[in-house]
Amino acid sequence: MPPILPVYCDKSFISLHNHRFTNCAAVYPLPAMRFIRVAVLGYLFLLALAIYRVFQRRVRQFITPEHPLKGPGGRKLTRPTGQAIFQLFQYVNVVLFKLPDGRIQRSLDRSLTPDQRRILQGLGMDESIYV
């Protein structure tokens, strides 16, 4: 047992407030579990990258050189990256209105641009995903 664990388990003020974590049996396996947690985190990261890649590919399928997207600064994007696509949606704001009857209505603060609508249409979505 590492020398820090007996000190940790002997603290009475910790056991009063965090009784689940003061049991040495509950604390000691955590360093051994670290590799598993890192592996799970790695798998989650790879899953997120796969979703990001599919998203990027689906958008690129309907963007043609004849009809490119307008990126930041007016650049023409014929093969936009996922980051560039997300930047196009960066300033989409949803406004919440509390109605007199207590219901909450969601609405966009301004309408979507034609490029934003095109991206959503290519992904098989519409504006209602925001509201």
C-alpha cells in the first residue's frame, strides 16, 4: 500500500463528509483502474472523430465547385472542414420567450443564411432542430 493511503484513511474529518471515499478498499484500486479509464477515454475520442468525419463527408458530398460555401472572410469553400462548418453556425442564437400562460417558446434571433440552410438540408435536417 502506498504511504499516502494510511494518512488519507486516518483523517476523521474526511470520513465525516465523504464516507464513500474513505474506505481504503474503495480508494486503493483507483490507480490500477487508471489505464482502463484512459483506454475508455481513447475509445470515446475515436468515436467522436468518426462522427466528425462522417459529418464532414456528408456535407462535402453536396458542396460542388460550382456552388461553394462562403466561409469566414468571404472565402469560397469547396471542401469545407468540420471546423469551418461549425464556424458558420457559431452565431446562431436561440431566444427563449416566456409566454403569459407559463409556456416557453423557442425561436431563432434571426433567420438562417442560405449556406446554413444548405448544410442542414444536406444533413437531412431543418431549422426545427434549434427550436
